[in-house]
Amino acid sequence: MTHEFKKIIQGFQKAKENRLQCVIATVVALEGSSYRKPGVRMLIIENGTMIGAVSGGCVEKEILKQSISIFKTGISKVMAYDGRYRLGCEGTLYILLELFNPEPSFIDAFNSSLDQHLSFTINSRYSKKIDADKSYGSTILFDNSFEFTFNQSVKKSINPSNHLFEQTLKPCFRLVIIGAEHDAVELCVFASSLGWEVIIITSPMNSKSIEDFPGAHKMLHVAPELFDNSIIKEQTAIVLMTHNYAKDFQYLIAMKEIIPDYIGVLGSVKRRETLLNDYMEHNPLVDDKFIEKIHSPAGLNIGAITPQEIALSICAEILAVTRGTNPTSLKNVQQEIHTDNYLS
């Protein structure tokens, strides 16, 4: 959910430039079931603009109404929303509303955390009493050393009667696409729409630029032998799609010191067998865990034909692999389908 919080920060910055106040809403507790779980947030700007969502739509309208008193008084409060009769979900949401106006150095710390691909922790103090209280509020901790309050009126002293909702947000999920053909563009567009941080890698001779890849975070023109493994952090998937067997093989060799969450390779089953045999012959001491991460042909079998459909199948497989799920039709699922196992 880090990418959602990132959009909230961007919305806050624009609102601040226009001298508009902001309220942030956080689902801090849930009794029963709901479409989304504790930890989801949205930003309300005093002109009525809302960024993000905490449910399917009805809750957001009520949050907008409840936020009016926060803009007037500056005092945080908790609201409850019973969704049993309005959302079709058998649960009650407890939502903390508070002014969002962190000090300027917060933005630098947040951007630094994103750049370094680090996790950060948000602690929210609240009570299930449906009221306003100056002791309610949130703090955010970066790199276990830099702590900020969501607004200057938040008290860091702990009220023993308050509950604590603690959430650690992992770095944005990263997708490294090796290749720069037209299907790589479609994969970049689809992955970035999921909030993933997309890095494009292609050869130094390739004339394409980052402007050719909508949504891309970064583009690197680098030969396989100079491939920098340091970009492979926690929560990273790699897809090899150069459409050149020799290049795919060379880039795969360059990854031998890392074990990402997922490695996808475009191509046929026969091509996969040749690639893996050549790879293990070149590197006989390869870690079995590395081989297990290779998925080729990349993607789920959903009948994909077009580049857009193939991009969808690859992203779906990455989600399934990284979340440890076995893809199946939801109509065949008997247990709860929404869990707390989120990617950022």
C-alpha cells in the first residue's frame, strides 16, 4: 500500500501549494469483514477533493462529512461505519480522522525512504469511543531514526487508555524489465498502473528513452556484463524479454549472485529448457532457490494473445507467486478472499 500513501503525499503537496488544509483518514480497526482492511488511507482536501479510498464509495461520502469538524477545530476524532446494511459486508470500520500537515523535512525523509527502497512504520493512537480527542493521532518513523507527526498538534505522550494501530509499509514493489520492444512498453504501462516501480534495462546501443515507456521510474542502458545487481532489492521481480536468446542468457548469468522474488522469461517451453540447460552448464553450482524463481514461459495460462493480454498474465503470475497463492476462479473459493497480505 506504499504506492497509495505516495499518492496521498503528492496530493498533500499540491494542496499545500494552494494553501488548502488536508485531513487524512485511516482505517485503524475492523470488527467483522470488509472490502479493505485496517491500514488503508485516503486524503480529504478542504475544497472537497478526495485522494484514495478506504472502501467501495459509501464510506468515503461519510468521511467527507465527518472531516468538516476536523477542518474547523483541528482536533482528531474517530468515526465508526457499520457496513452491514450499506456495503453488504458484515463489519464495522473504525476510522481515525486527523489533520495532515507534517513538517517540511518529512517530505525529504519520505522521498529518501522511497529512493533507498526502505520500509517505514506508522503508529496511530485512537479509541473506539466515537468522539474527538487531542490525544488521537499518528506518527511515522523512517529508518528507525526519523520520526514525524502527521500534524504539529499530535501529542507524542501515550494515553494508556488509547489503542495503538501499528503498520509497517514495505517499499514499493519493483519490476525490472530487461528489454525495450513494444511488448515491454505494454508490461511497463500495466505494472505502473498497479503502483509498481518499473525500471527498464536495455543495451547501450538501443535508441529508446524513458519517454517511450509511460509510467517507468527509471531507464538504464547497460550491457549484461555491467548489470548492477544492487537495483534488485526486497520485493523485486525481473522479466527478461529482449527477444534475443544470447542477451537473455547473458543477463541471466549476470544475476547469479541474487535471488529476486520472481524471474520471468518470455519464450517457448523448448526455449526455456535450452536456456536452463545452458545456464546450469555454465554455472553448475547455482543455488536451487535461484532456479525455482525462474518462470518460463512467463505468465499465467489465461489464453493471452495480444501484448496487453500477455502483460496482464505476467503481472497476475507475479502477484500469485509473491503472495503465495494458487490461482483459481473466485467462485470456487469458500473462505475469505481479502487478506492482509498486501504488496506495496
